[in-house]
Amino acid sequence: MLTDYQHDGFFDEMFDGQGSVRPHYHRLAELLRQTPPEEFDQKRQAVDMAFLRQGVTFNVYGDSQGAERVFPFDLVPRIIPAKEWEFLERGLTQRITALNLFLHDIYHEQRILKDGVIPPSYILTGKHFRREFVNFSVPKDIYIHVCGTDLIRDKDGNYLVLEDNGRCPSGVSYVLENRRAMKRTFPGMFEAIGVRPVDHYPQELLKMLQYIAPAGVADPTVVLLTPGVYNSAYFEHTYLARQMGIEIVEGRDLLVRDACVFMRTTKGLRQVHVIYRRVDDDFLDPTVFRKDSMLGLPGLVNAYRSGNVSLANSIGTGIADDKVMYYFVPRMIKYYLDQEPLLPNVETYLASEEKDKKYMLENLDKLVVKAANESGGYGMLMGPKAGKAEIEKFRAMIQEDPRNFIGQPMISLSRHPTMTDDGFEGRHIDLRPYIICGEKTTIVPGGLTRVALRKGSLVVNSSQGGGSKDTWVLYGDEQK
């Protein structure tokens, strides 16, 4: 099935520059060569049907064709050898450590601002900087408990950080379901090749949530707060709650009494100590944030401030999620840890810096421009692929609100063999590992490999036509 595969000059995960299979892909290549195309296609259809039956879906807001879709899944896994993964683990741990120190600092002493490492205006004008929480101490001094950091590889195969998702990162349920699908489809392969497991993620997540419980609570009640069935990640919310053995609740299932949070149950009220919230700050508490929110819980912030309930992630982490703050993460690592970043950023221009803005406006047709607080592939200009009208629209937006935009060169993401309607073809991919920060930092081996299924596309988001692959991290540097 790989006979006619074209490399096209991009960095390919499976093949080297000479077209030879990389050592850690040998056994997989052998399996693919032994599998007739018809059998492979049958397996693919079986997985799609299983995903449909189990509700492994996502919602697309504003989609006229019907909101719920099966999450596209490609059967050819992405493989990462042990040494490469160890390096990624070290780099990601370094990054989350610096981000948590940064958040604690800007909500307390603000040393990094006073020392001139980051201009204060960037923080103070940040959409998600919560002045209400300055001098508020969060449980165990951890702000980002769950982070999904997006990694890409450039044309030389070097890993770069594309962004940090430190508010309510989604997608980990697909990591777990993809693995289950692959185990059903290719039984015996995992042991034969030596692939590290991922199914302990829910237990690690629960352990972290219990760790951040208010002081003196020996057996905390933990719940997952969801915006409800119409949220694009609702499948994930129900999935994780079920896997952890905790209740999934909406704001209307909770109430606050005497600065404590209670859950309504058939046996009466039960106190809640930890909330894994999948609701953005703005909608959490209508008495503090958006008054029109029907998703949150009136009085929640008061209970949080009183130390009677813990939240993961903490309120105010969105400022670290700001794409302008991303520019400064290498400086944070140097400032707080006195280390050089192991995982570099993509080269980035800030439109609020006059010199950078001038460069961006002169080169919009060559750059990727992103809005500081958008996600999911929205609010983005792909300059080399954009029409004149779209470029001019972004030009006007940058000039009107420079603080809200960054520019980056178009990176040729690495590619991976992917089954398409025309056989195996290279498709661009990225990687989102999931980092849990509690008593210790835990990173489940692998993460979500997202794949741009449209030919030539560099946008991997599911809302923009992307899919995913299982990610295999090996025990060794080659397949057994």
C-alpha cells in the first residue's frame, strides 16, 4: 500500500530523505505491506461504525449540515521513539513549571513586570487577566492543572511549540478512544512492537483533582462541570467523568450555601470540594463575570475565595493562554528557572511593537496571523493561501487593535502517511500532549496527533476539517 507514496520534500515522520523507512517504523511498515488494501479499508469502516455507535463525536458551531459528526480517525499511527519522547517530556515539564510560576507571580509580586522582562501593558490589557484575583492564593500554588501544548516539527524535523492551551484544553478523550480502537483493530501489535499505554490518564487526572482539595478534606467529592449537551466537547466531558467515576454536573445541579458548594442529589444536598470545570471564566459565576451566563453558578467565586472549593484549572489562567504571552514564554523560562528553553517557540512578531507591525503589514501575504485569544483555527489568516480581500480585512483589524494580533512565518509542518480516498498520501500533522500538574507533573505517553485531512491543508483542527491518529510512544528507540 506504500509503493506509490510521495515524499514531496517535507519532513516525513515515517520515511527519511532517501525514502527509507525510519527504524522505529519498520514493524509497522511490514504490517502495512502484508495487509491487502481491501482488508485495511474494512478495518477503517469498522472503526468508523464503532465510533458512531459509541458516540465518539464532536459538534461544529454554526454548521448548517447538522452539528454532530464522527471524529475522523486515521488508522496509520504516529510513532515516537523513547529518546525523542524523553526529550519532549523534559521540555514540556520545563514549560508548564515556568507558566505556573509566571501566573503565581503576576497575581502576587509581579516581579517579572517590575524587572522589565515583560512590559506591564501586555498583562494589564490582556483580555483574560483577572484583576479580581490579584493577591488570591490558589490551592497548592498551581494555576494550570491540565495543559495541552501543541507541538509541530519544521522541515528539518525540529520540534517547536505552536501554543499552550492552559484554560480548558480538550481532545484527550480521543487519545483514549483512538487507542481502544487500534487495540481492537490490530490486536497483538502493541505488545509485539512495545507501545507504552495511555489508559491510566483518567486515574492520574482524578489523583491530581483529589490532591488540590481544600485543606483538611480527607475524602473529597469531585465533579466535572460542563456547559451542557450543546458544547462541542460534551462527549469528552461525559467520557472523562465516567472514566474517573465522578458526577458530571451543570450549573443548575449545584448551589452555594454559606460559601460552600453543594450538589443536588436524590438523597439531598452533598458538599462538593473540587470542580474540574470545562466552562470558561466568563461564564462561571454571573455575580462576578458575565451577568447573562446561564451556565455557571452564582456564588461560586465567593466559595472559591473562601477556600471551600477548588477549581481546575484555576480562574485567571487565560492570560497564559494569550498568544501574545506565548511570545514571552522563553523569557519566563530564563527568568524563573535560569534555563534555556528545551523546546523553542515558532518565530513570532507582535503587532503592538512598531517595528514588528511594520514588518507584518508589509508581509501579510507571507505570514500566518493569529488573534491573541481565538482558538480552534478561528481568527487566523493564512497569508500565502489567502485572497486579497481577506488580507486587506486583516490589515484593517491589525491597525485598529495591534495588541490583539501576532504574526508567524508559515511553517511546513511534518507529514505522515495517511489513508485517503486516493490511497496513502502525506498529510500534515501536529501533536498535542496532555500535561497534568499536581503533586508531580505527569505526561501521558503520546497525546493527540491531529492531521489535516484536506490535501495541502496546514489546519489540523477538527472544526476545520482535521482528524486524528493514535500516537505510539515506544519503550525503546526501535520497534521490537
